[in-house]
Amino acid sequence: MNDLIDTLNAHDAKIVQVGQFDYASIFRMRRFSRPAFEEWATEPRFSNVLPYWDQTDDLWTGERFFPQQVRIDPGSIRRNPSEPGAVTLIAEYEGTEAPLMPRAVLRRQLDRAAAMGFEVEAAFEYEALILEETDVTLREKGFRGLQSFNPGHKCWSGVTHSVHADFFAGLQAEVEGHDIALYSVGTELGPGCFEITLGRAAGMKAADDASFFRMATRAFARKMGKTASFMAYLGEGLPGTGGHCTMSLRDRATGRNLFAAQDGRTTALAGQFVAGMMQIVPQAFALCTSSVNAFRRLAPGSWAPKALTWAEQPHTVAVRSAPNANDRARLEFRVPPSDANAYLVMALMLGAGLDGIERQLPVPPQSENAHPDFIPEGAERFPRDLIEAADRLAVSEDAKRLFGAEFVGNFAATCRHEYAALARAVSAEERARYLEG
């Protein structure tokens, strides 16, 4: 408790927001005055409902729900620029729901890495679509016929950045105000699409930053009368959006980047990391693609890879190796959509990669054909929909071994619920195609 009080004092905190991210990456929290928080923190509790509902707050299980003890992480503290004197903290379950939560799943992998002598450094890169819509106009339009922000912009256009400099500067200030480092901001393919690359961070902070980045971006857009969408695929004429994760391993004793080599090529250790991903990712694909919509991004002809391919440098493979003789050497996991849970994406990448290193798997050959639809000989195609992904995850002994049987069972059930929620939904496009026979 003393460490927590010292941390709050160092930030001159007057207001404390405390919570945790659920499977849908929504920060579920409570807001306290400083005195009320200190009283609550003597025996902190939060409803244990989070692993059992979806992003529409729909419960999929008949469990009994009650306040469960949580552990406050003082190291997670960050400012909240929307309110002077406010800070945000993460508090995680300590009871039966603890192993079911995304942050705990990632911590398990970070602990494995530390035991193997590695420090983990990672960063996320997100694409998002900005819409000239509010929460009211979205519903008035029935989420159809939506107006894009800056509909005529082109990829990497300097004109867009000049015309909308105030918007981008405001967004940067909002994100950095949450103690998140930005590496770059750019416009991407498609109307209203932009890409932000976050700065590198150690271990858990990388996933925390990614999760708070999306929250901050959505909040800023709403304050500007717009909507920031991280939905993987909004529909015809708009691009699919990715949420890529880059990662490197460092020697805990020396700090040296173990993916860097003097010849500037992919190291044997990085190759074993890729080999582990090649075996595990197709089985546990649901961890990085867990919405019905995200699988539309994997349709034939899209930019998203359909199997675990890898090569040095191409931007169309599933795992891009960016070898280097200096500190910048890294692997980039290019499969996840922008709506994926950052903790689970990072846990999947790291857990699979460490498994390849532990088992000293042979380095797989690079993909000579870097086309996104290419399936290498002997490679397993990624699941075609969420129910297939859930079924693969549920029976995967490797996934249970790496991520915990309790989590795997619960998350597979969550994915099945999500699939069932939309299984009978009929789109306007289906009616137009089939209604008249």
C-alpha cells in the first residue's frame, strides 16, 4: 500500500480511474476521488463478470457473479489528459478468474521469457478508419451509408497532413498525454484510413500502451465529433485494417538484441522463434482473430496472409523479419486485425516463439512466393471463420500447455458465443443477391 501511495503522490493524483481490459479490449473501470480510492484500495474488489460477457455486455454463461479481490499494479499508472489531476491504474483479478484474463495470459509468457534469460521488447502498429459520424448519427443511419473523414485522401499524402494538421496534432497530444510514445503517424490506403506506429516498450507496457492507445484514439475522435473505428473490415470500398506487433528478444544480462547479427541476416534464434509460430499460430489463431468480422479481412485477394509464411522484408508475409546489424532487428507479426486484443496477440506471438526456441525447431525455409494468398507446401491454412478457429483452439494440446487449459476452454467458449450471436444475421447484400431468386 505504501508503494501505491508513493506512486500516486509522485503523480500528484487527485482522481484515480482503476480497471482492466476485457476480451474485447474495453477498459472496464471505476472512477474515485483520491480519498475514496485509498479507502477502496485497502480491500479492492471488482465484479468477476469480465471473462463471461461480450462487447455488448451480453452474458453468455449462467455463472454466479460476485465482487472478486483484485491486485492493483502500481507500475501500470499513467496520466489521463482529459481530466487534470487524474491518473489511470490497472487492477487484475486474484481469484478463480485470474488465469482467464488477457493480461495474465501475457504475463505467463513474459515470465517464461525471463526464466529463459530473455527480456521482451515490442511495439504495435495500428490502422484505423476515421468517420465523420457521432454515436448518434451512427444509430440514426443504422450503421449504413457512413461518411468517411477526408474521403479523397491518398496513401501517405502530404496534403492530408497539411489540411488536417490540427486533427493529427491533437490526436498526438491526446495519445502522448496517456504516457504512450508515438513513433510515426501516416495516412494509409482508403478514405479516412490512417496508421500509427507506437514506440517500443518493454514487456507488459507494450500491450498496455496498445490497449490505452485505442481507448485514447476513440475518445479523442468522439470529442472532435467523429468516430475512430478499429473494426477489421467495414465493407466494400474500404480497406481491411491491421494491428501488427513487432518484437525482439534481448539478453537479460547484457541487454543485447538477440535478433541482431553482424551479417545483417535473420539469426538462428529468430528463425527458431518463427518456427514455433508456424506450428502454434494456426492452432491458437483465435487469440489474434476473435471477431466474426475479422475473418472477412482474410477473404481471397486481400492483403492479409492466409497461412504462416515468413521472409526477410516483404510486407505481404505473415511474419516479416527485419534483420539488422544494430539494435533495430525485429520480427513483425502481420496477421492480427486492428480489433484484436493486444495482450493476446503478444501472448500468442511470444508464447509460440519461445516454444520454437525451447524445442530448438529447425528454421523453416523462407517463402519464395510472398503473395498473401500463398499457402506453402505442408503449411496449415489459417481458419476460415471464427467457429473453426474456436474449434481448433479448444482441442489444441499445445495451446493448453502454453496458455493454460482454463483460459483456452473459456476463450473458445467466448468465441463460439460471438459466432452464434451473428450466425443468423442477414445482410442487405444477401437480400439483394437471393431475395428475388
